[in-house]
Amino acid sequence: MSITNSPPNSMPFFSVRISNKRTKWYKNWRLAAKDTLDEYIMNTKVSGVWLLRREHKSGPSRSVWSFVLISLLLMSIYLSLQLWLQFYSYPIVNTISNDLLITNIPFPGVTVCSPKVVNSERANRFARTLKLPINTSLQEVAEGFGFLNLFTDQTWLPPNHTSYKVTDDVLRLNNITILEAATQVGASCNDFVKHCFWGSDEFLCHQNHEYLSFIPTTSYLGPCCSFNYNPRNLSYIPFAANTFGIDSGLSFIGVEGSERNLSTGLIILVHHPMDFATEAAASVTITSNSESFIQILPTVQSASTEVLKLAHNKRDCLTSNDLDLSNYRKAACSLSCERDFIIEKCHCQPYHLFNEETNYRECKLNDSLCYMENYEAFKTVQCKDCLPNCHDVTYATSAYNIRFQSPDYSINSMYFSILADLGGVFNLCLGLSMISLIEFFYYIIYCFGLNLKARQTLIDP
């Protein structure tokens, strides 16, 4: 019996020993962690951590500062995890090089447009050349051309009248397309560009030349005039320049699209020579009585052989070989996707988009209201199959303008960009960061109040 039964007080004694051991272990670890933290706080150079020293702060102040530091630490950990997940999803390393020859970069497409699609004088003049049905008002026909703005200018509000119906019937009677009408009631390519130069050599602006010529085109702004862009020639190969600088490249003398109102100016679109000029193209506005200089800043993006071996969803780009095409362009894919969506909604193709050979009719003036009502949906359509090009060139612009007549100058005080520059300078010279800013305001608001109270106590006990 003595072998099977333990003394009554043996188990409580054993439990106390275990409990004391755990308490001592926990206390040692806690004190060691505290000593390590205090030592780190005393010796670290990390901004703001030294404010956790007990001889400096205690109570709520120390707790608030600890909360700030822990919050910023958690934020940095979260952002680091996001970067890691992004890298894991797209394991691609980006490298930057500036040793690319200019002869390996295609010269950009340059498209010149007028911000005003319909000119009232040209609309009246064109209306007088048309065959009109009996009892049709010439003025009403001319006013109906204004509805062309609904395809390109969403800030234009249509009037209450329905003159577009009369104008549409007249165009059908005369067998005139909307594109032909738009080129007649607005400025044409011959109006935009008068004298052209490549370097110091002048050439005919509208000659029959594969490269040195401006040809009539369209863009999201309507009828335009383009250089080094020929969407109707499927075998067209853009050329590359062999010189650079202010005394080389393309120069031209342009004229306002409006005949009497010289306040509209011109819009210059710089884009890839194989792409239709959309809202994504770099644009520069040219005002009247001025000379503008536009610097082209190309960026070449190229995927390495290792990247091209990855699956499409990993490298997130496409090549022409991937789709068995002679030339794949993301911009053309997106434009085709947008066009299909427009056809689905309005059952027609807008005149100003690049017109592919399809069985769908061209949009008439009667379809302008449908286009306006669905404009936001057209511009935000998602085309998941249109991935970026694995090899691509993008163009940014930097422009400055010289007025022939000096105007009155006004200076805007809100220069937000300089704030980022100043932040970089202070960080480089003084090592200031976001936590340094919080620390600064902490001192000038909270600590100043404490010091002021202490001084007042000493002077007025």
C-alpha cells in the first residue's frame, strides 16, 4: 500500500517548486528585455527613440511617443510585405541604362490639331455648297454641324434644338460622310502647317514623300495633321533621326485653325509613330504670336531573354510573336477594344477613330447623342487582354514658349513641386524624415509648454 500511495502533502510541494521556477524565469527574461531596451534607447542614433529614456520623459508623454514609434514601425513592416508580395508575383528586376544610340530610337509621331473642331464661318460656307431639300433652312443646316463636337469635346453642351436631324438628312442626300464633313467645317491639314524644315533644310509640307511630309489624320481631337505617322500604310516603318539638339529635328510654321479668332491656338501631340494619338499622348499647347521649342525625351523599355521565358501573367507584357502578329501594339489593342464597346452600345464607328475594315457603318450626326451619353463608359472600358509591349518606346515632352509680344505676367504662389525638392534637400543635408517632423512639433508644442510652466513656477513660487 505504501508503494502505490503518495504522501498527502507531496503534490502541493512539487507544484510550488514549479511555480516558483516559472516566476523566476519570467522575471529574469522580463528584466533582461528591459535592460536591453534601456541600453538600446541610451545608445541608438535612430531619430526619436532616445526620447523614450526615463530620465527625459515619463507617464503619458512616454506612452504617446511609444505609440508613434510602434505605429511607424508597423507601417514600414506592412509596406515591406507589400513590396515582397509584388516582387513574388512579378519577379522582374528593372535596370536603367543610358547608353542607347539615338539611331536605334524611332522619331516620334507628331500630330497637329485644333482645339476647335467646328468653325462657324466654314460651316456656313460648306452649307452653301450642299444640295438642300425644299423649305430647308441654310442656317439650321450650319448649326447642325455643331453636334460634331459631341464626338470630341465633352465640355460642349448641345443646344435645345434638334438641327442635327436636318443636317444629317442633308449629308445623306449629298452622300457625304461625317469625316468628310468634319474636314470641311474645321481647319484642314493645309491650314495647320505652312512651312516645314528638317534641321536647316526646308521641305514641302504636303509632298508625296514617305517620311518628310504631313498627311491628314484624325485623333481624339478630331481631324488633324501628322508627321511620321501613317496608319493607312500597313507596311510603314518609322524612321530614326541621326542628330539631336535645337538646330536639328523637325520645325514648322503653323497657323491657327480659326480664320478670325486667333485665341484658339494649336495642340501638338507627341506619340509613338505606330500608335493612334489618344488622350495618353504627350501634348503641348501652342499659342498665337509665339515660338515654341519642344524637347523630346524618349524612354526605351526592353525585356530581357529571361523575362520573355516567363508566362504572360508573370511578365505582364506581350510581344508580336506571342500573338502571331506582324506588329502588336497595346494602344491599337485598347483602341480596338474601345471601338468594339462603342459598336455594341451605339451600333456604329465614330468617324475620328482609326477606321478598320468592318461591316459596321460610320456614326452619323444622329448617333452623336448616344456617344455623348456613354462617353465615360467608353473611356473607362477595361481591356484585360491588352497587355503592355515587352519592347516599347514612350515619349515625354519638355516645352518652353517665347512670345513675340511680351504679355503681362502673373505668378502663382502655389508651387507644389518645390515642396518635394525642398524635402529632398533637407533629407540629404540634415537627415530629416517624417518622424523628425513629428518630433519637432512635439518639442515646440508640448515640451515648450512644460518648460514655460516650470519657469513660471520658479519665478512666481
